[in-house]
Amino acid sequence: MGQTTSFGAGTHSPLREVGEQIRHLWWIPFLTGVISIGLGLAILATDWTVHALVIITGLVFVVRGIALAFSPAYAGRTSGEQVVAGVAEAVQKLLGDPARAVEILGAVVNDGVMQRLDAARKLGPIALDTQAIVHPAFPHARIRTPLVIRLDAADREKYLAEWFGPIAFFIATDSTDHSLAIAADAVKEHGALTLSVYSRSQDVIERAIDVAEESGVALSINLTGGVFVNQSAAFSDFHGTGANPAANSALTDSAFVASRLRVVQHRAHV
């Protein structure tokens, strides 16, 4: 199944969020510097080198505090290009060992998937190309690594089509809100079995929950293991939500379970 990932123009990156948290602590070095300057002026010492060293150290702390207070982000911004490069590198490391990769990927059994892989390579710049891997025990199996394509938010006719197979898109958007709006439109117009969001910002997570509830799609929040497309088992949950075009039926629902419930009573004299 094709995977679509949207990223805003450097917004809500982990490094930036850590930087913003550090920025709010500007008063610590500032106060430390003021105290150091005061000590430097108050120290009773015949060697003026000690006075100068303590005062200079204090000035350094004061300047650092001011810099933190007015800097846009201490840790800097992570650009879209860096995000794409980082994910591509991580995939390459994960699948770098062919013996491990064949067990992670499995085999492609449908000719249509192979045709879509070839077609997707022509959609835009390739961030990570698909590669063929030979399975040591099954040399005739068709095994392909994921294909990652870079697109722009305006390329809706490309990324909103169904690309079933090991195909992923990175979509450059104007902001996180823009990304969420595209996700909402995609689910409402075309449907989705699952939606994933990755963020350290509680505000972003809450907005993603609103989008998922409004559009009717199951939401996975910061899952680092497998994202379950069938987020269910019989008698326990839904196969899809039944609330969008791609999940318009349920494996189980309340009627499915409730109609199988029976009540057996017993009574005795008290």
C-alpha cells in the first residue's frame, strides 16, 4: 500500500521543539552572569586577573541568556530536505543487509505492483530508488525495497491516486495545518484505512485527532513499531471505521457483538 507523508516547511521538527524548550530557560544563564559580575566586583583580591576573569565569565553568561531569549530556535530548524534525507538513510540502514531485508520486505506476487513501481518512478524526483533483492532460499521470488518519491502539495492528481505497493511520497506543504488539511481531504474524497501522525507537539496531535474524527479514519499516534492497517481482531474492534470511502464496512461492530450475547440467570432463596 502506498504511503503518503506530508511535512511542513520546517515546522514542528523534534530539534526545533527541543530548541524552543531550551529558549524558555534564557533566564538561567542571564542570572548566572549577573551573579558572576557581582562577585567579580565584590571579590577582595589583590590580583586584578581574578576580578577580570570572573567579570568576563559573567558577561559571557549574560550574552548567552540574551541570545537564547531572542533567538528564533536555539537548536535550529530541520528543513524538508533534511527530513527526506534522514528517512531515506534510515530505510537504507534498515534494509542494508540483504539477509535481513528479505525477511522484512516479503515478496511481490502481483504483476500490477511491479507496473506501479515502474510508473511511480516517473512521478517526480526520486529520494530513494527501489532495488531488487535476491532471497537466498527463494531465488525466483520478486523482492523490492521501497520507492520514495518527492512531490509538492500541488501534485494532488499524483499522490491522491492509489499506489498499492512499496511506494511512498514525501509531500512538501506550507505548514502543518496545510498537511492536515490535505490529509482530511484525502480521507473524505478517497478514503483511508489508517492515518498516522508523528509529533512532539500536543497541539498538533489534538488537531490530528480532530481531523481523524471528522473524516472518519483510525489514527495512529507516534507508533514506532508496525502500523496496523487491520487495527482489529474479530469480537474486539473494527476493520476500518466504516466512516470513509475506503473503510465502508466493518469486521465487527456493536450489532455483530451484541446479537451474540445471551443472558443466563440463576436464582435461589435468600
